[in-house]
Amino acid sequence: MKDGKRVLIVGSYPPSLLSFRGPLIQAMIANGHSVIAAAPDIDQPTADALRELGAKPREIPLSNVSLNPRGLLRSTRAMRSLIREERPDVVLAYTIKPVIVAAFAARAEGVPTVASLITGAGYAFTEGRELKRRVSRIAALVLYRLALRRSDLIIFQNPDDERFFREAGMVASGQRTHVTNGSGVDLDHFSPASLPDRTSFLMIARLVKDKGIRELAAAAKRIKLEHPAISVALVGPFDPSPDSLRRSELDDLIRWGIDYKGAMSDVRPALAACSVYVLPSAYREGTPRSVLEAMAMGRAIVTTDMPGCRETVRDGVNGFLIPPRNAEALHEAMMRFVEKPELAQRMGKASRALAEEKYDVRKVNSDLLRYLGLSSGARA
């Protein structure tokens, strides 16, 4: 494109610039645009990988994960300085703190197109009445309302979040919004794999309460008691938050025979070894990436009837939807596959078909480029 634009993408976790936004960065560059990818504390391997894609890595301090005013002011000043240096035509930020900081900074610096990508409502808006969550909810409501009204467009990853943000007044009635099918999934990288001979289950998530880890623990213990040969595997890192699973709880799961594999940079071997993927999340997901990857590899899905999760399952077709925070319902759904192993084959094929229909990353990124005015012939 002769009129290629400069695009600044801002995230809070450096590896996500590759794992979640890598294909989008490639698509932008293929359309003739220059991409600057910014996050705090970018390590050398991540910076090198971004350069290999053709992007320019930049560090941007985001203080810490909290939304305290002093930290936000420092981060906003740093963001304004970065914008003055790079002079982007488009700023696209995702996750709560980058969205808030980038919207304030980009609008103050006169960036032509300011876009906010909402990848889930997150911790603050997940059910719960703990003091920390209530305080986070109030802060998020106020800051989102102020920041998003400085955005030219707001992109959501599921229709529930779009409706929720509008009803809560975080999005103004006349603002331009779009909904995509999550971040999409690379259907070639996550290709169908043969099912194992025996019914087996897998969950991939940070080990936190809101992801449903304790519900999985309760259901898995019952299954291992009734059917000791059934494999239940768990992949994911510990989380530093107070909501994290305690080490003693994980040790107890391991004693019960649950196969804890730790964090994995490539989850495809774990997905290939399971026949059913389980995510009993009570978290307000955008669209859970691990579910899309499992679908692409032809796995049946058990997940919750929650925003972001519910869009991935046609109940009874490619898996089962269960209520959140309900270990009994999770156990019942998992047992259906134990009692009828042939379900995994049929539902796994349906998962792959649904992934091809809705979640192909090329289709999702094509939509994003069009919304951002970055596709051939498009204007922001």
C-alpha cells in the first residue's frame, strides 16, 4: 500500500504480542503498514521475535497491574512520550491498563485513530463481593468510562461484553463498536490430531479460583475414585494473586493422580493427548484462547455458560455447557464422555468444523483490519 500507516499496538504482557497478536501484526505488515509493538519489560527473545515479524519492539512502563492514580499518571506520561516519538496514525491497545493509558495519551497527542480492544471484562466484573474486587470494579467502571469515550472505536470479543459495557455506561450510546470472534486461532498450527485410545481430560489455565480450578479438582477426584485409569491433566502456571490455588491444594491433586504438567510454551502435545478439553471458568473471558486451540485440534469441549465461553459451544453438538461454580454439573458432563467414549469423536469433529466456520484467525484479522481502516482500500 502506498499510503501505509504507522500502527502502535500496546499490551501489558510481552509474550501476548506474539501469541495473541502475532498473526494480526503479520497481516498489518502484509498490507503495507509499519507496526510498533509496545509492552513493559520486553525480554530479548520476545523483542527478537517481534523484529522477525517485521515489527519494532518498544518498552512502555505500566507501573504495576493496579489502577492507582499515581501509577496511571506516570504510565500516561510515558505513553505520550512514546507516541510523540513514533507518531502513529493508529493506536490499538488491549487489556484494561493499556486500554485506559493509551486512550488518554493517544487522544491528548492527537492520534487520528484510537482503538480499544476489550479482551474480556476480567477480574473486576466477575461475580464476587470481596473488598478488593468491589474496589476494582468501581475503579474500572470510572476509568473505562473516561477512557473509552476517548476512543474512536471499541472492539469486543463477544456480544455479552458489548452489551454489558453499554448497559453499565462505559460505552456511550452513539459510539462505534464491533464484535469479533475472539482473537481467532491458526487452523494450520493447531491441526486435528487423532484421539487417544482412552477417554482423557485436560484443562489449561492459570491456577486461579475464577478459572474453575477448584471445581475441576472436585470433579477430577470423584472421577479418579470411580475410574482410576481415566487421565485428568492440568497445564498452567501459578498466579501471584490472592485468588491463586495454594501449593498444598495442588499437591493434593497430584496425590489423587491428576497429571500436573506445569506451564507449557507449546500446548499442542497436551491437547493431542486428551480427548476432551475442560474449562469450567467463572471468569468473564473475551473468548478463551485455549478453547479455540482445543477446538481446532478436534476436541470436544466442556465449558461454562459464561460470556466468552458460551459462544464456543453448541450444547450437545461439539460439547456441553454447564453452570459456573458447579462441580457437580462438571462431574456429570465429564462422566458422559467416560460412559460414552464415542461422544468425543463426534463432538471433536464438530468442534473443528465450528473453528473453521467462526474462528479462523485469517477471517478474524481481516475483520479487524477493516474496522481499523487498515485493509486494502479501507480508511479509518
